[in-house]
Amino acid sequence: MENTGRKIKEETLYSQKMEASAVNLKYYGRMNAPTSSAHIKGPCGDEMEFYLIIEDETIKEISFYSKGCALSRICGSMTAELAMGKRIEEALDISPKKVIALVDGLPESHRHCSILAVNTLYKAIAEYTLKP
């Protein structure tokens, strides 16, 4: 019974703290003709895509797309916010811990969403750096 109560409490907390963030996703959507992009399917089944336009080693435009829960979208949005306008080296300093700090009230059970978002960003950056 205790487990069920915790789950209900967590879902209530989620709906109160995150609802506004989940509908206001500045960088959400796919991008045509990016400099690089990446797709990762996480162990939970959520999927994340990142799209980058990079000029002079700086992220000039960024967007992401997620098939998954609202918390995955929120973590994608925060990751994009952190990366926008950054030089490649600076973007590689973004960590799941930094994303979690920005997502006020991210439940422990969804911390993997921040890892998925950051790993997908890293993969898009790697695609760019490995291009001939």
C-alpha cells in the first residue's frame, strides 16, 4: 500500500510543478537540413532526437523531438536551453546533473530522462565532429 501512495503523491507533484513547463517547449520540433542530428531510444522506451546547426564551432540553432513522457520533453527542452549559443566544448560540459537542477521537482524515478537528453545531444555533437 505504501508504494501506491508514493506513486500517487509523485504524480500529483508532477502535475502541479511541471504542467506549465511541459506545454511551453521553446526548442521542441524537428529541423530540416541540420548540420548534424542524433536519435537515441532509452531503456525505458522513450526516444529523443536532437538537431543542431553549427557555425564556427558554435551551436547557432538547436531543436529536439521526443517520443515519450512529458518529463523526457522537459529534460530535452532544458538540455537545448543549456546548449543554445554555446561553443562545442562548452556544450560538452552539460551534464544530467545540470539538467536536473533546472527541472524543479524532477522525480527520482525519471532522472534517466536527463541522461537520455544529454546523451542524445552528445551524440549529435559527435556526429558533427566526426564528419569528414
